[in-house]
Amino acid sequence: MTASNRIHAKGTYAYEEYRAQETGIKPGHLLMLNSNNRVSRHNVPEGRCERMFAMEDQHQGKTVDDLYVEGEVVACMLPNLGSEVQAMLVDNAVVSIGDHLVSNGDGCLRLEDQGSGFTDTNLVAVAMEAVDTLNDSATSNASRIRVRIAAGA
């Protein structure tokens, strides 16, 4: 797992700013735009998404470790197809390079489970590095993984 001080890893993206709907948004979380024009962590497991990620707010001197609180302006990136980001990966995951990742429903990504029972599985990204956080006592929260933005389902 590579450590990085930036969420953007490679490629082009659009930059947007929205207010946080909730506290606890972390740079690298997959976001969704709500009807009130605020963002929150994407909350539909394997659901459709805009592929928008929270970034570190470098304009305010913040890092990838700083959480956003409700009402704060969130720096957001909308990466183009093929661009790479440091996304949040769910705990207790074993991911290999090339694995397909979907939304976990909490802002994190997880390995696509083709036997999940969901009829509309929506691919978010492809893993660009191998990560194993299974039984990792040092990992109590989600960690980041470098991913390449993929095309649809």
C-alpha cells in the first residue's frame, strides 16, 4: 500500500466545492450530491454514483488526514475515466491489482461481490495496487488504495 499526501494520483479531473451534509467526510471518500446541493458519503452499496471523491483542502492548509465537519466547504474531485485517485477502502479487505471495486455504502470502496444479490452492481474503479488489511491489528479504520476510475457497470 502506498502512502500519499494527495488524493489525486494521476490524470485529469474537474474540481468542485460543496458544503458537507455531515461530519466525518474524509479525503478519499466516495461522495454523493444531495438535493440540497450538499455532499455526503455515498450511501448505496453497489449503487450508481457520480465518481466524486473528497480531496484534501490544501487551500486551507489541510491534509489527507483532516476530516470535514458538517457545513464546511468540501474540496471535491470528479476524475475523468482512467484517472487515478487514493480512495478509501473498507476495513478487513484483501484486494489484488485489477480487482473491480464498488461502493460499500459508507463512502468507502470494496471488492465487487458478484454473488451479492444486488441486481444493479455499479463498478466505480479498478485496483491499481494490492492491499491486505485482513486481521491487521494496526488498522482500525478504512485505509486508502490507489484506484483507476472505471466506466459504469
